[in-house]
Amino acid sequence: MTRDRAGASACLAAAGQAPPRKLVAEQALEPEVAVQVPPPEAARQALPEAAPPRGAREAAASRGVRQVAETGIRRESVVPDVGREPGAATIKADATDTGALHAIYAGAPDKAGQENFPVALRLLPRRYREYLLAVYGYARVVDDAGDLAPSGQRGELLAGLAADVRRLYGTAAGGDGRPPVLPPVRDLAGVVRDCQLPIDPLLDLIRANEQDQVVTRYETFEELLGYCRLSANPVGRIVLHVFGAYSPQRAELSDAICTGLQLAEHWQDVAEDLRAGRVYLPAEDMRRYGCTEDDLRSPRAPDRVRQLMAFQVRRAGDLISAGAPLIGTLHGAPRAAVAGYVAGGRAALAAIAAAGYDVLASTPRPGKGRTAAEMIAAFARAR
């Protein structure tokens, strides 16, 4: 938080005036980055005990929730063997380069402020912030192990993470009877213990990154939704568990929000993903708008790419709006947190629109002011 904004809020409070809601929201959006990163040797110690849619858009949004839910039920995978147990590669977990994972984890706090959504609002009680930051640290490490590690090491790193997660849950989950050794997994101990967090969402995040190693293109939107079920939806379900607010109905709404957030990120990063050898834009949609991968290599988006992106932005926005009524089912801290996630997605999509849907010239990013305004609106409207 900048000193100027913190000081302004304190001065208003001292004068008996409430700070403007937007100022308070902007302060709340500042990420809490005090992630405790143990040194490599400590990682080997024993685990301690531990705006509303209307008409046709509303109907489309409602269909979006069902579409995401149905895709999740099918547990589809583009490549048949991707659905195997994560970490099933024939490598020993002990062979994992814990130093590489530790380095990735150490950089996680710096990335929290770069996300579209507030990772852990400062206005949340400390316990929730600590749990959410532990979850973020784990998810960040899994993502970076699958994206940034040398390609020849990614499978081993992901396998080691999966083995360590099973250790956290004990022999009944396939653990080997030893405590976890990796910092991002060890730091989840309190979340797992206190929030009754099931193992599947944590393993699904690993499965998504394993899929990224073998699937670089998606033919249909349905296939992309199947990927989002692994890469995005587990995070929302974990958040619901953290707040003690999980239910099947809320999970369905959360899935729609998280899929919309994942799509927003993909649409911001079209050029970056292409440089990494991946295209998340469904091939059927690209053909429909007359776009080719060569078009995505242009320094500026041609008209047909802008039209394609406008379509994708609307679709992602409909999904977020379909899940946004989740806010109205929550109160207090969880309501604020989910409003922040919804706001981040809407602000990101608005930034793409403000750039004329040109996602190739630069990466459209929303300002904190826009995200704060969206958060206030989502919290107040309960959607």
C-alpha cells in the first residue's frame, strides 16, 4: 500500500469521516505478500502439527453455468492419457529438484500483485489471508513448474509436487508415510487441517499443467472448458473451503466465475502464449472469423482478430456474470473476496475492450481504480 493512500485513509478516520469507498477498496486490493518461505534445508524437516445481465445475455449466462458444470461432470481430456494420476511418470519423488521449486516459490509473492484479481484482500481477517496466500503460493509454483522450468525438467517437477501432496494427505491418499518436503506443499498443512480441504483440487491443478505439456491447441470451446475445469475451477472450490462456505450449488457458480477468469487471462496473453507455443483460442472460432495463427503473430491485431477477441470477451463476461450471484449467497469476508475476484475478471475484460480488442500490440491490463470500482459495484449488487 502506498504511504499517501494509507495516510489519506487514516486522516479521514481521525477526522471522524469515513474514507471514500473507492479509496478503501483500492487499499484492500493491495496484495499481502508476507509469504513465509523457509530455506531449502528447512523444507526437509518433519511437517509441524499443524452490472446484471438482461434478456438474451442473462439466458446465455445461465447456459454458461450449465455448460461449465456439464463439462466438469464429464471430466473430459483432449488427450486420453492426460487423465492419468498426476505424477504417474516413472520417476522417484526424491529425484525432484527441490532447489528449483524453492526458487520458484520464493518468487511467488512478487507475482501476487500482477494477477487480475486480488489474491488476499487486506481487509480479510489474517487467518484467511494466510490460508489464501498459501494456496496462491502452491498454485503459482505448480503453474511456473509447468511453464517456466526447463522443458526437460517439468514432468519431474510436477511429479514431485504430486507425490508431496499425497504425503500431506497420508498413506490413504497414496503417500509413502513420510511428511512433505516441498515448501509450497508444507505451507498447505494448516489449510488442509483447518478447512477440511480435499485432495482432488490440488491434484487437478497439477493435471492441468501436465496437460499443458502435451496439448498446445484446442479445436472446440468444449475442449477448452475441459482444460479450465482442471486449471481454474479447483482454485474457486479451494477458496470456498477456506471460508467454510463450500456447497455443490456454490461450487457450480464458482466454476463459472473461475472459467471466465481463466479465459480473460488467456485473452490478455494471446501473444505471450503463442510465443510459448500454445494457442488457447479454439480453432473452430478462429476459422469462423477467418483468422490464422499467422494473424496472431502480427505486431497489431488485424480487424478479423479484433472481432474474434470481441466475441471471446463477451463469452468470458457472460460466464463471470453467470457465476456472480455467488456473491449474494455469502456474507462478510467471503463475500468481499469473491466480489474481488469477479471485479478482477470484469476489469480485465474491460481493459481488452478499451484497447480496441488488440491483444497483440501489448497486454491490456486494468488499473486498480477500475478494479476497485468493479468490486464496490459487485459487492453492493451482490452479483
